[in-house]
Amino acid sequence: MKESIHTAFVRTRLRRAIWDKAMVYVLSLCAFGILLVLFIILGHLFIQGVTSLNLDFFIHLPKPVGEAGGGMANGIAGTFTLLLLAICVGVPVGLGSGVYLSEYADLRFAQVVRFMSDVMNGIPSIVYGIFAYIVCVLPMKGFSALSGGFALGIMMIPMITRTSEQFVRMVPPQLREAGLALGIPKWRVTLDIVIPSALAGITTGVMVALARVAGETAPLLFTAFGNNYWQRSLTQPIAALPLQVFNYAISPFDDWHRQAWAGAIVLILMVLIINGWAQFFVMSRNRWSSGK
Amino acid sequence: MSRHDTSDIVFRRILAVFPISILILVAGIFFELIWSSLPSLNKFGVGFLFSRVWDPVAENFGALPFIFGTCVTSLVALLLAIPIGVGAAIYLAEYAPPKVSKTISILVDLLAAIPSVIYGLWGIFVLVPFMRNSVQPFLGKFLGFLPFFQGPNYGVGFLAASFILAIIIVPFIISVSREVLIAVPSVYKESAYALGATRWEAIFNIVLSYGKVGILGAVILALGRAIGETMAVTMIIGNNVVISPSLFSPGYTLASVLANEFSEADTSMYLSALIEIGLVLFLVSIIVNILARILIWSVTKGPSEIIK
């Protein structure tokens, strides 16, 4: 009797130990499996992209079907134009809200706005496209760069609001008190001391938001619409790199598929460079604060 | 002194315009969507959600095939992504050495930064042929007795879209669950060790059950992403208005019908029906997000406030 209890105990202990060891492998397999998928995707992107990329891609307009060559110069320029327009919408509202939430808002109001920004962050990007279509494209009677920039801009607002609030809040209260003690009104303290101190962090937040909307396609489908030529004014349809990648990818032509891969690698490099730049701002900020 | 006060009040008022504009914006999106879909709302009523007819020529519209497609692709994507995502999060939070964990987390964030149109491109040229030539014949051969894996094999369809969605949402599940798991106070785990639990037993019985609400929040957040994901799905789902039990069948989702047909809508009723689909998408994503926030807050906020 005693013996069998002992063997049962040993068996259970062995089973528990094996289970314990096995799970380490299962769980690490999950993590490294995902890395494998990442490398497969980036690998395809890199190989296909680099072999189809050439100088023409950056300096030429798209060619009609059947003609070899051509590029997406207008798409690259268009994406930058759209991002500039988006900054004009997203940064004032986002930064203003962030600063207000950190410096002035009472608790209840701040919570409501924060919650609404989180909700806004979760709204599918195509819904922003519909909204921009209703409030910009319909009244202006046509697709335009302005409506595309507006759609991307309002998508940036919630992200910038949250990050800039966070970074403004991190400014040490002593800096504010020092300013107030000198008799400077609070609004000057906010503008001249608090915001400049948090500037590196705020810039990082803006860059991250920019990287996020740079690759967005869905909100541009029926706002910026795309254009095979150089756009002459902001009230006309404008080309954008993600849109061109989309249109070329779903086309039946091999030559366009190659262009789509080239566009994709330029797009991902753009997103990664903006993201990396953002990290650089965070690092320079940390150096500043640790050097004190 | 009073000059300072007035200038301060003016500044404060000006600044307050911005956060208020956020509230107005959300309300405005809601209002505009309802206003523009009124013709369709009036004509089809609630039946819009339950009708399976989508006939732009006869101006008869129902959203059921798209709701079906969104539900199927999101749920299958969750089924694929949850075990792998939570498993990876446990590995990163509990097992991996700090440096490995940090490196993998950065790479996972990289996965989240890839624009969805690039996932779609990769899907068209790599995933779809792979599904057509390997995965779907295999599933048809061994699980073909199930209605989910029958029918012609095109490569594009619900299954391919679910795969790409799973890849897109996995980074969200990992990063949020990892945060939730790290927030579990280590005292609980140490108590389990003291009682003789193995590492896995402590994680499974203590850490996971403490963090399950937060992980559920992460999953619901990922569900929100999956429902709203447009480009990648549009590019590989096959764009076919159908309700079919087979995952091999080409289909449509709420978001992808918008992407495909919105700029072609030639009549006001057609446009209004599409905007109503946008309204459905808006409402569903808001409900899902609110639910997820509440769940995540209830976990990560609690402990961090105690520490303060």
C-alpha cells in the first residue's frame, strides 16, 4: 500500500516535470514561429522589391499598360503632400488637446476626452474615408488631395493627443513652479517652458502617428483617389504610394506587379525610417535628462 | 495681476477648443453616417441586417453576406491567433531572458508597423498560391468530410483572408497580453512556487487566471482590428457576395465591400446603403473597443495604482 502511493507520487511528479519542460518548447515555438513569419514576409518584400527597384521608379510617372519602365515619382510626391496636409490637421488639434488635458482639464473632462480618443483610435480607417467623403468630397464635388489629407489628419488626432499629453505631463513640476515664481502668467509658462521641455517627446509622438498613417490606403480610396500624372492643385485627385501599390497589385499585368513590389519596399522603408527617426528623438531626450 | 488672469482665461478657452473638437468629431462622424444612410435606413429598416440580397441594379440591398464574411474571417483569425499570440506573450513575459524578450518585442512591433496594403500584396503573390497548392488540398484531403473544407479550391477566399488577418492581429495580442502578464504581482507566483508548483503550473493556474480578464481585453481589441481591417482582406478574399459554410469559398466583408464598391456607387440609394454598412462598422468597432478598454483597464490599472 505504502509502496504504491510512493510510485504513484513519483509518476505524478515525473508527469508534472515533463509537462513543465514541454511547455517551454511549445511557448518558445509560438514566439519564434511568429518571428519566422515576419522574416518570410520581409524576405519576400526585400528580394522582390530590390530586384524591381531602379532609378526610373523614383523619377518617372507611371507608363500605360504594355510600355515597359515608368515609375511612381508622383505617388512618392503625393504621399508626402498628403502627410503634410495631415500634419496641418492632426498636429494643432492633437497637441492642443494633449496640452489642455495635461495642464488645464479637470479630471472628469480629461477622462471623457481620453476615452473618446481611444475610441477614435479603434474606428476602422475606412470609416474615416467615408466621413471625409461626406464632409469634403461631396461638398467640393470631386476627389481631392485636401480630402485625403483631412482623412489622414483626423486619424492622427487621437494618437498625437495621447502621446503629447503623456510627454507634457512628464515635465517636472519644478520647472513650472520656477516660471510661476518669477511672475510669468501660466499661459506663458505653458508655451515657453512646458511645451519646449516636452518638445522631443511630442515630436516622437507626431512621427509615430505619421508613420502609422503613411501606409494607410483605405481612407484614400475615395478621397485622394489616385492620379496617374502630377497633380496641379490640392483640389484635384492626387496619387499616393499605397494606393498605387494596391491598384498595381490587383492588376493582371506582370510588369505592374513588379512595380507594386518596388512601391511596397519604398513604402515600408519610408515607414521604418520615420519610426526610426522617432526613436532617435526619444533617445536624444533621454540623454538630455540623464545628463542633468 | 488681473491682466494675467484674463490672459490666462483667454488662453485656456482657446486651448479648450481642441479637446472639445475631438468630442465633436466623434459625434459628427456618427451623425454624418446616420444622416447619409437615412434613405437606406428608411427603405430597408432593420431588415437591412438580415437580408442576403445585394443587387445594386434593382436597388435592393441587404448586408447579411458581408456581416457573415466579417464574422467568419474575424473568428477564424482569432482561433488561429489566440493560442500562438498568448503562447508567445507567456514566453516573452515569463521565460525569455530580458534581452531576448526585448528584441522579440521590438520585432513584433515591426510586424505591427507593416502597412496592411503590403500584407495584401504579400497575400496575393505568396499566401494565395501557397493556400491553393498546399494548405487547402491538404485540408480537403484529411478534413474534407467537414462542410468547412469542401468545394472548389481557388486559393482566394475566407481561409486566406483569415490567415492574413491572424498575422495582422497577432502583434496586438502579444503586446497587450505581455503587458497584462507582466502586471501580475510576482508575490502570487512565488506563493505557488512555495507550495511546490512547477513553473508551468504556477503560470497556468496563477498568472493566467489572474490575467485572463486582461487577455480577454487584448483578444477583443484584436477582434476590433480584425473587423475593421480593409486592404489586406479586400485583396485576397475574392470579392463574392455569398453565404457559404465552406472556408474555401471566395467571400466579402463589410470593410472590403466598402473598399471595392464605394467609388463605383452610381445611385444615391446604392451610396446610402454602402454608408449604412460603414455605420454598422462604426458602431460595432466602438462597442468592441469600449468593451476591450474596460477589460484592460480593470486589470492593468488596478495593480499599478496600488504600487503608487
